[in-house]
Amino acid sequence: MSTRLNKSMMEFQDHLRHSKRIVALVGAGLSASSGLPTFRGSQGLWKNFNMIDLATPDAFYIDPGLVWQFYSYRRHAALKAHPNSGHLALARLSQVPSVEFVTITQNVDGLSIRAGTPRHKLHEIHGSLFDLRCTSFGCNYVDHDNFVDPLTPALGGTEEEFDRSGRKRSMHGDEDTDGASVSPEFTPVKQLDDSELPRCPACGDLLRPGVVWFGESLSLQLLNRIDGFIEQGPIDLMLVVGTSGTVYPANGYVDRVRYKGGKVAIFNTDIEDSVVDGQQEGVWGFRGDAAETLPQALDPLISQVCP
Ligand code: BJW
């Protein structure tokens, strides 16, 4: 670790020790070292797929079979993955008695819960891959924590990855022909009829994944609970972990906390030099895999609680 990074880590940890109210804003980068791909960038899920074709209500309306294959693939990958030391570090922070701490996660993979984060301290603002909702207007059926994989016989096999030649691939860092590691990517494998997709046991209509797609409103109840925490008192510190900060409204929380005088610590593989070098007032930047940098940075507090 360079002298500058050491100094920055020491300053951060000094602030952390004195912080009473902390919020984490989490994105896909936290789960990257658990083997789950991020969305954007050269290794991202959207690399070979237009997100408009997969993560909007229109996409589901036009081709629910395609969208269900994508989510079947994602459910399978998340179920096979394990929480990493970054998830565990945040889960331990939520158990430190002297700190009021909540996590706002954009991730839908369930890994923060599996790491031991109590549900009342975790806000899954983009929903969960393991919740299913009825698409029928007026039917309020919701199935929480459904871990059946595959959800229907027809979705069997689609949860595995296939490359362009139809060859089955492993999901975690498969080797390409030239030996280079390739990121997991989704390729649809079959045309599915609506009758082969998950159906609502209450009304018989199509079920959909319980995630928030582009253009959809986030749960106002959830947003109110987060607002309540932020407005209840000063936030001393915001941890911004593995997110590109491109998606509204999640990206608005950082400015809100800063506006109220809170300091910000960014944990990301990709951070501007000026932030890492400490040139931005009130912002620390720790470049690298969050699964490594988070446990190290949070150690002064999380070492107080059992792993
Ligand atoms: C590492 C790492 C390692 C890698 N360690 N770091 C113009 C047109 C249409 C819409 C809009 C528009 N302008 C604004 C909008 C609104 C839109 C929006 O923000 N669009 C932007 C793209 C411009 N937002 C919405 O539509 C939202 N709804 C809304 O606004 O409704 C109005 C409303 C709001 C509030 C109340 C009432 C009404 C809904 C957004 C839903 C987003 N949904 C998705 C899909 C969820 C389901 C699924 O998972 O399939 O959520 S999109 C996708 O992006 C997913 C993610 O949660 C989200 C954020 O991505 P994230 O997590 O930041 O991942 P990446 O890949 O972007 O970044 C990863 C980062 O990790 C990178 O920085 C890497 O460097 C880093 N990294 N390895 C540490 N090992």
C-alpha cells in the first residue's frame, strides 16, 4: 500500500471510529468477486445484450419467454454464488452495537441477506430475483423467497449459459479458446410459450420477476423508510460500494448525504485518480476489489463483533 493510500486509510478509519450513523449504497461490483457479473463495462451483463430488450416492462410484454430465460439464468447464478468477504464485512457492520447502520442495495441477488445482514437493516430497492409477482392488474399475489430452480420444466436448461455455437459453458470465469478468462454472459436458448412460464396460483396469469425495471417506480414505502433514516439525524458516513452510480434514484443518495455534511468513502475497481489521491474534500476512494478493501477498511468497527 502506498504512503498516500495509508494516510487516506488512516484518516478514513479515524472518521469511521467516530461515526454513529452510517449508510452503505451497494451495487453489482460488491458481488463481482462472488462470480456474478456487473451490468456495465467490458465485463458487464449488458455487453452483448441491450438492456431495453431485457429489463423493461415493454420487454416482458413483447417477449416474456426471453425475459424469463434471462432471469432464470440470473437466479441460477445467484443461487450457486456465495457471499464474499465484502458482503460479510457489511453484515458485521450491521451488528456493531454503537452504530446505526443501514444498507441500500441495488443488487437483487440475495447475497447480503445470506451474509447475515438483518432484513430490517437492508433495503433492496431494485427488488429480488427470488420474489415473483403477478402481472394481472388487480391481483396482488406475491411469492417471496422462492428458491425453486428452475421455476418451470421449460425453463430447465435455460439457466445454464450457452456460447454462440451452442456449447454449454460454466458460469464462473470459464476459459476462452485462447486461454483468456471470459465473463458470464446470457444467451437465450429457446422460444417459450406463455403456458410454459411461471403462472399465478391465484388467478392463472403470468408471474414476473420481482425486480424493478427501467421506467418502473421503486417501492414508495421502501423509499420513505430510507428517507426516514436519512432525515432522522446527520449521516456521518456513506460507503459507496461497487456501483457506477448511473441509475436514478439510487445515485441521488450520495449527493443528499454530502449536502447534509456526511463524508463519503468509495470502494470500486474504477475510481478517478483525484479521488484516490484525496483531492476531493470529504471523499475517500479505495480502488480495488471491494471484497478485499471493505473488510480491511471497516476493521476498526467490525473486529468488535464475531464473524
Ligand atoms: C467493482 C468490482 C469489484 C466492478 N469491487 N467494484 C432516460 C430515459 C429513461 C429513463 C431514465 C432516463 N433518465 C433517467 C431515467 C430513470 C432511470 C435511470 O436512471 N436510467 C439511467 C440509465 C439514465 N431509472 C429508472 O427508470 C428507475 N425508476 C424510476 O426512476 O422511476 C421513477 C420513480 C423513482 C422513484 C420513485 C417513484 C418513481 C428504475 C431503475 C431500475 C434499475 N433496474 C436495474 C435492473 C434491475 C433488475 C435486474 O437486476 O435485472 O438495476 S438496471 C441495473 O443498474 C440494475 C442495477 O441495480 C443498476 C445499477 O447498476 P450498478 O449496480 O451500479 O452496476 P454497474 O454495472 O453499473 O456498475 C458496477 C460498478 O462496480 C462499476 O463502477 C465497476 O467499476 C465496479 N466494480 N467489479 C468493487 N470487484
